[in-house]
Amino acid sequence: MLAVRSALTRSLAARTPTPQVCSSFATGPRQYNGTFYEFRTYCFKPPKMNEFLENIKKNIHIRTAHSELIGFWKTEFGGRINKVFHIWKYDNFAHRAEVRKALAKDKEWQEQFLIPNLPLIDEHQNEITYLVPWCKLEKPPKEVHVLWWNESAESRAAGRHQSHEDPRIVAAVRESVSYLVSQKNMLLIPTSFSPLK
């Protein structure tokens, strides 16, 4: 999996927001072709998130005119709350570059989204990912989910308990855990304008 991370952080010395973009792109063949998904995470100070979500709900059509939104969720619990998580689909890196260039020239997007919302965002992270061969994106039958689709928090807990008793799953986890660098769990609630629920 190729990952690209980008963050906007505050300058502690100046105590004023100073955007810093940190990123690195792979130079392998996938940068030229192959659909990928950009996972974007924005964090807010508690009173700012609802204002951001209202603005996005009103103006998401401007952004989706440029590229496909897969899903848009807010964090219910897990790690830092007051966070939104959204996924955008791109055909390749050239497609993403074209979209970002078009957004930079889109006055409506700049005036209605970027200018009012940038001061609300406390932290911003990007990750570029590819689907593994056995994975597919599809709409789940229920509306509450964690990156694995679950009907509810209770069904997630029951499923995890059941999987811990399945020797095949236990063996697979033991075999693959040496490759795991980190793991984070969050409960995400879809927004009203999210394509995936």
C-alpha cells in the first residue's frame, strides 16, 4: 500500500496557524496508472466542527463537480473526536493533479469553501491508498459502520468476540501481525451527504 501523508500544523513558537505541507510520493509504476483513493482527515476544536459540516453540506456539490466522493463521515469515538473523515476516488496521480489545479482556479470553491473553512480546521492529514486485490467498495446494508461495515457497535463487539474463537482467524492474525505497524479503531457516522452510509 502506498501512503502519502500531508498535514497542516500550527507553529507553536508564533502561536498562530502556519500551514505546513509534508508529503512524499512513490516513484513506482502505480503513480502513472491505477485507481487510488485519497483518505482525508480534518480535525477541529470542539465548537468549530458543526459550522464546518453545515458549510460542507451546503457546498459539497461544488467539490463533487471535480471528482468522485466515496464517503464522508464524522467520528463518534476513537482517538481524537471532533474529526471528519472523507474519501475521494482518482483514476491516477495525473487525474488528482488536474483536480487540485482546477480547484485552485475555482472561485466559487475558494470563496464558499476554502476561505471560510480553513480557519476552522485545526489539523489536516492525507493518505493515498490502493484497494487490495480481494477488496471491493460497495454500499453496506446498514447505516452505522466502522471501516468494516457493522450494523451497530454491539454487532461489531459480537463479531470480534466470535472471530477470536475461530482458529482460522486467530492463525491468520498471528501470521500477519508481524507486518502490522499500528492499528487505530474509530466509529464513524456518515453525514447526510455521504454516498456511502
